[in-house]
Amino acid sequence: MGRTQRKRRRKKLVQFYTCNNENSSILLNTWLSDNGLRSSKKLVFAMFETTGRGLLTKKKISAGEELMNLPLNLTINVTSLLMDVLFCRIFLENKISCLLKYKQKVSFQSLMAFYLIHLRAQGVNSKWHVYLESLPKEYTVPYFLPNEMICHIDSEIVNEITKQKNIIVTSFNIFSEVLQNTTCNYIEVQNLGSYFTLSRYEWAYFTVNTRCVYMDLTKLIDSQNLSSTILSLINDNTKISLCPYLDMINHSPNARNETKLIINKDLGNLPLTKLNEDIFSDVRFSIYTKNNFDPYTQVFICYGDSHNLKLITEYGFFLPSNDIDFVPFTFDDINLYLNSRGVKLSGDQIAFINNHGLNKDLYIDLKGLSFNFYGLLMVVKYYYNKNLDISRLIYSAAICSNDRVLIEFIMPMVKDRLVSINVDLDKLCSFSKNMILDNCINLMGQYVNILEKFIKC
Ligand SMILES: C[S@@+](CC[C@H](N)C(=O)[O-])C[C@H]1O[C@@H](n2cnc3c(N)ncnc32)[C@H](O)[C@@H]1O
């Protein structure tokens, strides 16, 4: 073997190692095939240097190939919750009229997280035990940063954490109250009462957050008569599902894939009260790729939006060289800046801004000001200019958005933001490193790049 070949081989070796023969993988693979998973024989578990655990293909995969196909009963979806009589009894046999008191008070994701805890509390007695044991023990989202670090991370990341905390704490309190008042005295429900803690619920919430896939079962089940089921608690839709094995695939923004529900016999619209596992034994969920993958490379799918604020706060990872990142600004911040410069928006200007949605999507990216940010500045500067038609002017911004007057006007605010991010970055760099902190520092570093580029232009 020549020197270059040896070097290349060594490089490949440090990039991943397969772990299909480790005990935990064997256990999971056995459980998956016992429960009817059909997957491409080319796929194996591997640990990758950049993405952690994922799936590797041992042979070439071509666009159009199916990656795997799972029976519906091997996924945790809305029907799993409805068919779990014990789980439903927690709510239905209760001193509180839960379906009325908590009507539309929680998201489906929160209900799924509560359901995961219900399954986990059953330990080895749960059908899902092997799967639950295979899940990560902790997550790398900024939600789990200690307060002394949170006070130095960018306000946009803090906003996301605050939203998550509100949802999690509110729903945790609701489920705690439901458990305290349930009259269902099965031992599993009693155990759940003591097993249900905030930290376990947070784990479950982020398990659902980082691993769920989109699955629309509305063609399969009749969603009328919701009010008599636990689904009356939810304030959104039920189109997410946990899919063992499929959820081992990591994300690439360049991946393209599609999923489909394969329903062999005509099941029609099944009434919510008549669901059972046998009915679904013939329904399968399939995912196929639209990419080619070379032998001994990682297989990816795309999770959706790939900007880093979303990736770090929802999934706990950062993509370097991501040119769709942007630095958001709030309308309130901009308005404060205007006031500091002696500009007070009139009622007419504010109405125009609101009517044209120019108070949202205000950001700077590598290309410069967003359309709305530019439009907003036009309203600030030119609304009362008799020689200009402001509506026409705004739509011309789609073609040309380099009015130096507007850019120079906003420049001090941009420079201030850059200074304050750099001050916070200095503080954050003094803490000992971990992946969550690194992700936040990387994103803030990306903000610095974007703002510096804007200032230099
Ligand atoms: C659906 S799971 C994928 C499997 C996961 N790696 C595991 O070990 O179970 C999603 C999680 O995988 C990790 N992940 C996915 N894509 C990634 C990527 N491109 N880079 C780094 N981590 C990634 C993140 O931790 C994310 O929350």
C-alpha cells in the first residue's frame, strides 16, 4: 500500500467505526426485526466523528431506493396513545374532569412526552423497553445550560429556551395534577405517580423534539368525536410519530427523502373508539431517499429547516459554514433604536408597517438586510416624502436594496449588537467547554461573521 493510500485509509478510520456488533446494537436489531422492521441490508449502525451515532451504508444506495419500512405498530403515534387503555384511564378516571378543564391546554408533543414517561415507568414490562433503552440519556440543547451561562448567550437563543421552558413547565404541572387526581388505581399508574419528575419529563420532551418524524394518519382515523378522547387536551395536530431505527438517521441539509404510508386493505376512516393493533398490522410506513450514497458513507435525511438557531435549540447540533444563518432583530429593539435617534413613528406609519407585515422577519444575513428590514427602514425614512410612493418603493426593494442612506442610518445599531455579542463571547469562553456551550459559541461566532460582513460592505 502506497503512502497516500495508507494516509487515506487512516483518515477514513478515524471518521467512523461501525458498532453493529456491540451488545446494545444486537439487542436493538433483534427487537426491531422481531417487531417487523424491514430495512435495507446495506445499513449498519456506526459512530461518526462529526455526527455521533448514525447509519452507514456498506454498499452503494441509489436515488429512489427504499431505506426502510416499518409496521405502524412499531411506531409511537397518535393511535398508540389512544389504544393504550391504561394511559387513557389516567385522564378519564379522575377527580377532575380533565377533558374539560385541560381542553386544548397542551401540545401533542407534550402529550407524547408524558406517554413516553408512562412507557418508561413500566421498565422491562413495556413492549418498548429495548427501544427506550437505546435512546440518548441526555440532550445537547441550550435548554440544559446552567443559568450562569444562559445570561451570556445571545437573546435569540434565550428567547427559544424561554418558550421551551414555558411549554414544558406548564404541561408538566398539568400532567402532575392529572396524576395526583387520578382514581385509576392500577399499580402501573401508581408507580407512574412517583416516577414522573420534571427532569424525566424534560428528557422525554427532548426525545420527542429531536427524534419525531412527520406522519399524517388523518386518512386512517376519523377525527370526529375528539371531545370524548384524550385528544381534546391538545391544541395542535397529531402529525408526529416516533419511528425506531428511522430515528437513527442524522440530518444533512442536502439530503432529500420522502415518506409514505402503505395501506394494503381499505381501512377507511376508523372511529377513534374502535382502534386496535390488529387493524394496523397491515399498515406500513416507508421512507425512501432521493440521493445517491457511496459505499461506506453515512446515510442522511433532511429534518427540514436547517438554520443553526433552529438546529442548536431544537436538535442540539451546529452545522459549520451554513450560509442560511441570519441575525434576527426584533421590531421593539429597532423602535427603541429609532427613539434613541429622535425618530418617533407616527400612528399612520405604524399602521402601514403592521398592514404590510414589516414588523416581522427582520434580520441581517450574509446577503444583507432582509426584505422586511429594508422595507421598514424605507417607511421610517421616506413615508412622508411627497415625491415618493412608499408602496411602490418597498416592492422595488426586492430588486435593489442598497440605499446607503438606509444602511448608514441603521449602522450604529448593528455595530452595538456586534460589540455586545463579542463581550458575551469573551465571557462564555472563560467557562469550561462542553458541546452545548460550543454550539452557542459557534452560533454567536456566525452572528459575528454576518454582522462584520454587513458593516464592511
Ligand atoms: C433523529 S436523531 C439521529 C440519531 C442520533 N444521532 C442518535 O444517536 O440517536 C437526531 C439527533 O442526532 C444528532 N444529529 C443529527 N444530525 C446531526 C448532524 N448533522 N450533526 C451532528 N449531530 C446530528 C443530534 O443530536 C440530533 O438531535
